[in-house]
Amino acid sequence: MQYPQVYNFLINKLEKDLPSHLVYHNVQHTKNVIAAAEHLAHTENVSEDDLILLKTAALFHDAGFLLQTDDHEEISCEIAKRHLPQYDYTAEQIEVICRAIRDTKIPQVAEDHLGKILCDADLYYLGTDEYAANAANLFKEFKKANVLKTDAEWQGRQIAFLSSHKYFTQTAISERETCKQVNLQKLKASASSLAKKGGKFSELLQDVLAMVCGVIITAIALKCFLVPNRFFDGGITGISLLVHELYHINLTAVILVLNAPLIIISYFSVGKRFALRTFVSIILLGICLYYLPEYGLTKDKLLISIFGGVFLGIGIGLIMRAGAALDGIEVLALYTLKRTSFTITEIILGINILIFAIAAFKFGIETSLYSILTYFAATSTINYVVEGLQAYTGVTIISGRSEEIKSQIVNDLGRGITVYKGERGFLPGMFEISSDCDIIFTVVTRLEMRRLKNLVYNVDDTAFVFASTIKEASGGIIRRKQRH
């Protein structure tokens, strides 16, 4: 084996032909991996012949980047098979080299001692003081390839990767694991600081925009659909509309007066933040109602009941997303709940039955029925706006190739996972046959569900996957929903 000659050949080729944007997977990285592999080999008692094979594998392990980024390990093997015979490497030796190169593919699954050493050498920098500089260069490559774009995405990916990574050799564990954990803690601290700085302002801005849009849309629903046609809704909004029609009191004043005591109650029963935002929302609604002229957009009762309810639901839903409320009926129900044996649902239902019964008595059964349709349209729209595309799905995955699936979910999908220890098998006619397995549970949004299934079935097309809807989810690394 003519290692010095093949080293000179490939290093020169890498220096000349590697794309300039590869600031991490460059020739210096290859040299660093060779040096780390040689160091680990000496402490792991690798023979001289195996050391040459190991160094050759380290030399060729990223040669595939000369041609492409995806599946570069296989391309590296093809390049090795093409050139190594010219330097007196046998077919058996080349196969050992290629096996070690394939082991470096993420997620790393080493088959033999040389593969384990090469895997640890490839990611040796994770446990060194040079981690930050190497990681910054890798991030530049990812941004160039449009894999990641923001610092927050990159930090999340790195935290997940370092948390799941394990060195194979005892030498790497004893020498680098402690420093790797220190680097991980630094990453977590940096991510937490970045989230606090950017998160508070962006969340506040989103809440203000949602609140303003919600108030305007609600005012349009009232002044352009419901009020001109004497249609009603449930809750405090419905009571306000009834009082306005029965006694001809200004709608703005009625809404402000009826919600005022509920804002005070919410201050003590829900929280200061919720009460303050609700107060601001109701004041803004009063201003919009005062200045927005009353104008009926249509006389069609079906259109009024449906679209009046939809617009009302969009407006109220946006304000709920901002952590406030325009209708204090839930607050009233919560307050009443503590003093009666009725549930919140029963209390709200009772209040709404009373509203629609009065509407039927005073304005006719037809108006009452259309108003009920308005109420259901508004309620359904509120549920969609509040939960909508952010509704979460809990997914359980059972597979014999769980290690690869875990890595894909964490590193590619960017989701956290929980792993249960279980047994798989117990099929009809083969009940006595079973095997230990990891049962993976994760939480994704509805938009991510198809991507997750494709990811799982690309790894194991026989995997058992089942999902269930989650109404509320918070914490972990999922996007946090608005808290009151």
C-alpha cells in the first residue's frame, strides 16, 4: 500500500478542485480527521496495517464533495475504488476502507473498530475548543445550500445533534466527552439568550397586529352584517346586541359597560396580563364601532348569518390568539363555576339559550334561528383560527430501525422525541415471536405530518405509525402557543 503517494495525489486534487464555498468540508478538515484518526488509533492499539487502511479511509472519506454533496459517502467510495488499485491496495483492503467511510454517514452506525475510530475522528471537533469555529463554517455551508437560514434554526439543530451524539471509542469518550458537554451547555445558554431577546419583541408585535386586525374585523361583522339586519350572536356580544335593539342604547356603550365587570373578574381569576389585553381590545372595539358607519352589505339572511358569524369568529379568534378576549362569557362561566355545580359548557349553553329565546320572543323565530346559525359559524371559525394550522398531532412510531428514524426526526425534522422501551411482534400465528424495540413518540403540526411519514417510510416502509390529535401542547422545542 503506497499511502504517501496516494495522500499527495488526493490532497493536491482536493486543494485544487473542491468548490470554494466548502469552508468546512475543505482540505484542512480532511487533514484534521487524518490526524485525529492516527491519534485514536495509537491509543486504541490498532496494528500498522490497519492504521494505513484507517488513514486512507480518513483521506477519502469526504472526497465525494468533489462531485456532489448528497450521498457524498458513496461517491467517496467510488473514487477510492477507482484510484486505490493504482497504489497497490487490494480489493479486500478497499472494501474495508469503504465500509469505514460509509459508517461516517449521519446517523453514524459503526460496524467495526476502524469504522468507530473514523466516526470519532470525523466528529472529534465536537469535544474541542475549536468547536465554535468549525460549527460556524458548517453553518455557512448549510446557508449556501439553503438547508438552514437563521441562527435560531442552526442552534436548534446543533443542540439536538450534540444531545444525541455519542462517541464510539473509549479514548474519545474519556478525552472529548466532557468538553463536548461544555460546548452543548454553551449552545443552550446562547439559544436561550437569543430567544429571550428576539422572542419578546416579536411576540408582542405579533400580538398587537393580531389584536388590531381582530378588532377591525369584529367591528365590520357587527356594523356591516349583524346590526343592520337585527341578527344576534351568543355570549356578551349577543347580550349587547339584544340590549341595543330592545332599548336603542348605543352599542359601543353597551359593550363597554357589560364587559367592564368581567375584565375586573378576569384580573383575579385569569391574570393581570389577560385582563389588561382584554381591556385594550374592548376599548379599541368601542372606538371602531363609534367611527365605523352602519352599512348592510347584503339583505340575504343566509349570507348574513353565515358570513356575519365567520367574520365575527375571525375577529374574536385573532384576539384570542393575542392572549385576550372580546367576549367575556368564558370569564363569567369560570366565575359562576366556582359557586355552582354546573360545568362551564352548561353555563355558557344556558346563557345562550336565554339570549336566543328572548330574540325569538321579541324579533321572531326566524331571526332567532338565523342567529343560532351565526353563533355556530362564529364558534367554528374561532376554533379554526385559534387552533387552525397549528393544531398539533401526537405521532407514535414502532420500527425495527428506530435509531435511524430517531436521528432523522431530531436532526432533519427538528422535533424533540420521547422514547419508550417496548416489545414488537406478537403477530397472529407467531405470538411467541417478539423482540425489544424503541417506541418513538413525537409531536408535529398538521402540515408536518406528511413530511414525517415520508421520512419514516423512507427508512422503514414496514414501520407502524399512528397519530392522534392534541388540543393543547406547550414546552419542549415545539412552537409555544399563546398563554393567558
